[in-house]
Amino acid sequence: MRTVARKEARGGRPRARRPWGHAAAVCAILWLPVLLAGCGSPQREPTVEKFVETRQINGTWVTVTLITGNGKQAVAASDAAFACLDSVNALRGPARGGINTMIEGRALDAAAVRVMRWAPGVRADLRSLAQSYAVDRAVAAIRREGVVDGIVQIGDKLRCCGAIPAALVDQEAVLPVRTLRSRPVKRPAGDGAGGREAKFEGLRRSEGASPADPRPWHSDVPNPFAERPLGRIQLGERGVALRGGRAEEEPAGVTVIAATALDASGLAQIVAALGAQRGLALAESLPDAEALIVTGGAGTLGLVLTSGFPALESVPVP
């Protein structure tokens, strides 16, 4: 009362509490995290890495390549792929009745029948068909683990899925993934430099890169008469198989692209057996297959290819 009387005596009115003062304080508290985030460092863009693992199965080198930003996912996918590859290899053992048992019991007898139907008298290479079937199964295992971009390759047969970011196309995976798995895989004695035994440190990875600008997977087309490839082709999500000829009148080399590695392997055997002209005509008649056939010799090399075979690009000089 005394304060009010004094203010009235001065001709003033008592000051009322401003209602917006409390609201302003609340707003400031609510906006504080946003303001602090804006003042901090910018958020980092997501990155992916190229993970590669190579092992030897039954005397043949097998390589699994994966693109992912999750190291644990890469380990799980690589393990799943090699588990499929090992299981197919186990079915080929004598204890399980040999490779014929696997052919009869597995979506492979059809491939063998196609070879014999298109090329009567030619014996299907069941080992090659089995390896191609294993490649297709390994790719399916990778996808089940959530990895959509990768390659599985056994010798001269491979299958691609997804794509590869442009920044990782020629980037090597040389950094070991010791923190996630440390299980060395050994090469045979004498295969290393100077005759010493060489080792792979399990799964390896590249530096991180932006996932932007995805490119189709590519593969080198070998030259049967030289170490340097004839060129490089873009594949996309396809299977590839290579085949060499067995006599002078047969193709010196065959590269076949198809929907799966098994299809490519079977067709490569047929084309190699039929010869350049008949083999090319067969490949041209199939809706989802392309072929390149190398003819002649080292000094008279010739190429015949289907109309839809990818363009041969130059291979970067190492």
C-alpha cells in the first residue's frame, strides 16, 4: 500500500507485471538447442567403403567385394557369402556322392542339358557350372544381409549386384579390418614375393567415400594372347563367364554376359563348342545374353560380338 500510494502521489500508476516476459523466457529455452546446433560444426555426410576378402576354395581364388558404410554388416555379408561357397564345395566331395549328386539335386541339371542339347557330343564342364551356381547363391546371401552393392568372383566367373560409387571405382581396399575380425587367410607356399608364403589379413577395406554418383560395375575382357586385357566393359547387375578354346578351329576366347553366373557359364561352354559363327548366332538369338568371341591368333586376332555387347573401354595403365 505504501508503494502504491507513493506512485499515485507522483501522478503515476502502479506498474503491472508484464505477461510476455515469462513466455519469452520459455521460447528462448525451447530454441536454445536449435541455435546451438546452428553455431556448431556442420554435420558430416554419410560415407561408404569398399570391403574386399579373398580366400582359396578347392584350389581356386574366390573374391567377395562389398560396398557399405557398416563394417559389421560387411563382415556378416562376407561370412554369409563364403558360407554358401563352402557349402557348394562340400557337396562336390566324394563323401556326398560327388558333383553328380549336387547336379541332380540342385536348378543345375537344366544348365547341363542345355549344353548337351545345343552342342551334341560335348560334355558339360560340371565343375564350372557348380562354381557359377555357388556365385549366384553367394550374391543372394549378401543381399539377405542387407548389402545391395557387391561382386562375387570365382576364377573366371562372377556376378554383380547394385552399383559402385564413382569415388570407389579404382580405389584399392588395402586397410585391414582388424577391429572386427582377425582371421588370416594364407596363400599356398611359394605364391608370395620371393617364394615366401604370403598372407591375407582377412577382410580389407578402402578409405571412406561419398555414395553419390553410382556407376555400373565393370570387368576386364581378357586377351588370350597377351597379359593386357582387350578392354573394360560395364556390366550392371549381370553374370559373366569366360571360356577358352581347345583347338585351333575353335574360338581362342569367349566372354559371355547373362542374367546369372550360371546362365553365363552354360552359354560360354556352348559358344566355345559351336565355334565363332554358330556360337555368335546362338547368343544373338537369346533375349538376355551377349557374347564376345576372340578368333585367330596372336598376329591375326579378330573379334566378333553380339549387337548388344557393351562397348570396350580402355583399361587404365597401372
